[in-house]
Amino acid sequence: MSGAERKCAVDAVIITGQARSGKTALALHVSQWGYFVIRASAVVAEMVAPGQRPTRRLLLEIGSQFESASQQIAFGERLLEHAAGHREVVFDGVRLPGAVEKIRAAFTCAKLVYVQTSESIRRQRFAETDDGTMTFDEVNCHGVEQSVLPLKEAADLILDGSSPIESNLRKLSLLMDCHPAKLD
């Protein structure tokens, strides 16, 4: 479905959830609705390793430096810089409460979507994409990974990342007050 075929009241979608829950897959599908996607991990990577693909360990180490609310808000501002000039944006993988609040405050109607998936599925997905720098258990108990859990309570919508993407897109379109001619 193209952006011209739907009308949405929502100008920003913030997707959060634990590692390998299905956040990026959802963001990529929403981009087909005309939304510009900003991946939080790519913004972190450009801050420390421009032009390189950072390891999972490096991303988590950098993420743990955003402990204070002011540091999290500053990261939210950095994400917003990437949104400049775009009217409808999806923020993929934002895990810091301060950054989420900064983004919500900057848009007329921003929605927080929490994607959850069972540990066994996340573990399987992790094994399929493992970069060898950390085990699933190391990632799962890391402070950055744990910081996302309270965002579930603040979410406007909780989706099951193991459900068919079409089902999740229908639920998201209802939240977004979208009225598409049809949902592909």
C-alpha cells in the first residue's frame, strides 16, 4: 500500500521491544506506507563507528552510556535530527525511555509500539543472526536490554512479533487511525 492510499492521524511510530522480537521487520513494512525509517542502532553506530557495521557488543556498550535522563533525551534529539524534513517517521529500536519521551513531545501524534516475542523464538532468531560477540544470555540480561521492559507499560499497542506480519499491520493500522483502501 502506498502512502497516497492511506490517511493516518499518526505522524510518528516508535517501535521498541527486546532483541530479535521483530521490531525491524515491522518498521520495514510500515515504511511501505510512506513512512521514513530511522534505525536507532544505525544512529548509535554513526556516533562511534561511521561507515562501519558495529558489533552487538559495541552497540550495547554505547547504549549503556545513556544512563541519565538527560543523556537519553540527548539521544532522542539526535534521532530527531535524522527525522528533519520528514512528515511521517518510524523510529525503529528506540529502547531508552528519555528518548521515547523526547520523540513523543516533538510530534503531533506519536504512538509507541512494543513488540514482544517468546524467549525461545528470540533465542532462535539470535542464533540465525549471531555476530559472535555476545551470547543470547549476555544480551538478554544486559542493562540496555532490561531498560526496554518498562516501555511495555507505556505502549499504545503491544504486538506479538511471532504473529503473521499482516495481522500486526492490521492492528497497527487501527491504532494509527488509518483508513486504507486495502491492506496489502
